[in-house]
Amino acid sequence: MTFPLFLYDSEEIREAERVAISEFGIPGILLMENAGRAASDVIAGRFPSAKLILVACGPGNNGGDGFVAARHFLRRSLSVKVLLSTSPEKITGDALFNLQVLQRMGTDILVSRDLSDEGLKSLMDTHDIVVDALLGSGSKGAPRGEISRIVAAIRGSVHVVSLDIPTGVDPSTGRVEGEAVRADLTVTMLARKTGLEIMPGRAFRGDIETVDIGVRAEVLLRSNPVCSLVEGDEVAAMLPTRGPDIHKGNRGLVLVVGGSSRYAGAPILSALGALRCGAGGVVVAAPAQTSSHSGYFPEIIFMEGISEDGFLSSETWDIILEKWGGRIDSVIIGPGLDRGQPAQDLFRRVWREWPGPLCVDGDALFALGRWTGRPSREHKSVITPHEGEAAALLSRERHSVSGSRLQSVLDLANLYDTTLLKGPASIVSDGTCVRVIPFVVPGLSVPGSGDVLSGAIGALLGMGLDAVDAATAGAYLHALAGRELEKEIGRDGIIATEIASAIPRAISLVGSGNGEWQC
């Protein structure tokens, strides 16, 4: 087993560099040499036809990596120019040493302050590759001064490669507070940075390659961070083994509570997600309007709830317990539930009285956020908000959540329970660990997609997975299903029933196909 794939913040990377220098006695200039050379090898391999390379360098060690990379581009007989964000006199330490080597070699070195905005843009446009070595893993906040000017000029360049992290992206959180480089490729040193995988930073990194600095990463990185990137073999290990004697009773019975006069189809989509993820059976408790939709799917057991003004009422829970109590393995509440008071009262009863695993989705999240004095649940729950719902639950503006997804998911988990913050590169946390789903799938941004996802999570809860594993595996399989659909039919026009139907294919991709879930 190689998982989990940990993600490191700037302090953890800084500590690893300290270990390399102080404990192993490796000079910092040698670490810089290894990083810059490895980066040049990756870039030359990725863009073999490129001849004209501009390396934009900041004043720190990231700029030093850029100086080393520039020297190795010259070794390959490429045409190289170096653009400094500050005067050479302000560069110090190991970076200065490598700059002086370039100067003695007669390298064409420019200073950004000597160029107009138009001159900077023209410089970018006349090169095949622009290498961003302005700010690295120790940076914080928005770029300022000359670095901000250079970042603005880089926009629209033919090929952009960032060293370690795109300038303007917070390496620890993925926040982007101002101008940021949008790279085609990021060559990151030693280990993956958290900010490279969490939105919005994830959208700026392009493809990613990790290179070593002359010492194996596991030797230098002494502690396991809270964040990790989910991989297929990790998901495979979460899923239950299926023996030849499997029957539906071993797969779990899932209850979906939802639907209303406005949203009749949502609980059916959730039920489909559960069935396609392997549930042994699904009961949908919904208003009568939903029964017409359920007829298309005879595999779903429909139970008509008691309605009040188009909403399910709390008395529906009594009927559920009478007919299915003791047989249910997990409950999903919220798809299409709507926001009337009867529906909120029903949610409160389920939260208080259901003793098993619970997935809270859709309009149940609205009810959850409006419930002051909410009692805690002994059994773990999973909540599945998108950014708008998360903002309401945290009493924040939506842009605050979208700009700080890592902190938001931790806050939600500590306030409520295990949280799946949906969106590109979805994040799962129970307040202790943070797991990032590696897929960005625009095709999943369609009506009903979240209902299918809640169904998958409910199925996995019913199979016995704990809350954080069920949320992780469900989100991974849902995103993988969407990615496979995008490959097949493109990003536009995917519908929710197709996402549900693609989940078995996603399970197959992380499994061996012989009854054991292996990658």
C-alpha cells in the first residue's frame, strides 16, 4: 500500500528543508541545484520543440531555482533570457551565487522595472515558454509591486510553467487573493503542496510533476499532515469485499426521505445513486407526486408519506418506523424535501430518533442550519453542502467559503459532523483529517447530480463504512463516473441518471473485477 498521498503546507516543507540542511548536512545550494536541474529536465521533456525560454525570477530561493533551471536550459543549447523582479543587488545567499554564475556566462538578464507594461508583455509574447520562478512555497498573500506587474504580463503567454507553486496561490490553503499565474504545468519540489490541490489554487496549477531535491521525500518529511489526496487504491481498500455467496441482504437497505410538490424527482435520483453504488435495496419515503416517477424504476420501493401543504410531515416518520423500522441500514434525508415547516419538523425527528448512519443533503441542510440548540447524534452523520449551503451553515458570504475551502470544511466538520464540501476537487473532513478528491469535472454541474451523490454515500453507509470513508468513496466514485462520461460524450449535456448509471463503471475502474476491490 502506498496511500495516503499526503499534502504538505509551507511550514512542513520548511521543516523538511531544515532537516536536510541541519541534520543531513546537505548545503542549501546543493538542494537548489537539484531542484532547478530536475525542473529543467521536466520542462525540456514536456516541451521538446521549445527554443526560446524566459525565466522570471523573484528575490528568494524560488528565484534561485529559476537561475539554476536557466543554466541547465543553456546547457541544452536553448536560447534563454532571465527577467528579475528586483535589482541584482537585492538578491542574496544561494540565489545570488547562481545569478552570478549566469552573469559570468553572459546570460541575457533583464530587470522588470526597466521595462514598460507593454515592454513586459512583448517580452512574454516573444518566447515559447515563460517559467514562473517568482514566489515559492514560503509565500503568502497577493503579489505586490514588480512581481504583480510580471504576473499580469504573463497572462496569455503561449506556455507557462511554475516552479513549486504558481505565484499568487497560497501554498498552504489554495487561496488566491489577487493576481496569480495560471500555469500549464507546475513542477513542485519534494512533495505536493496543499494549495495545489484545493480550489481555487487547483485551477491555476495546470498539470503537475513532483521532483525530488536529491533526498527521498519520506526521509525529510517526518510527520503526517492532516491533508491527503485520495487515490483509487485507497478507495478500493475502503469498499467491502464481495464473496460468491453475496445476497441483497448483505448489501444494506437504504431509506431516502425527500421529495415535495415542487421537487418530485430528486429522491428517485438519490435512490438510483444508491442502487448503482451497490445497495441491496432502497425505500423512498416521499409525497404521492413522486410515485409517478418511481414507476420508471421498479427496483425502487416507494412508500407514500403524509403530506401537508405539499411537504412531507413529521408523521411520515411514524409510518416509516412502523413499516421498515429495524430493517433500515442507513438514511438519506433532504433530496427535494423543500423548506416548509412540516419538512423541517420531519428532519428534526429523523435527526433525533434515527440511531444509525445518516446522510444530510439538499433542503435538510437548510433545516439543519436553522435549528438552534440542535442535539448531537451518537451515530456519525455526513453532511453534503455545496458552497452556497456551506455559507448558510457557517453564516458567511459564499465568496468567503469559495476562497477558503480548506478552513470552511474544517469549520463545518467541527460544528456539525463529517462534511463533504462539494464542488471541483471536493473536500471531505471529520475535523481531524482532510481528504481531497482529485477530480475537477465540469460535466457534473447539472441538476440532480448532488442527489445521485447522496445516494452513493447512503449506500456506502448502509454497507458499514464509517462516515468519513463513505463520504470519501462516494465522492470519488461520483467524480470518476462524471470524468468517464465526459470522455464519452463531452462536458455538456450529461444528465443525472447517466451519472448514476456510470457509477458501476467507476467501481470497476478502482476494482479488479473479480469480487475484490483492488486498484
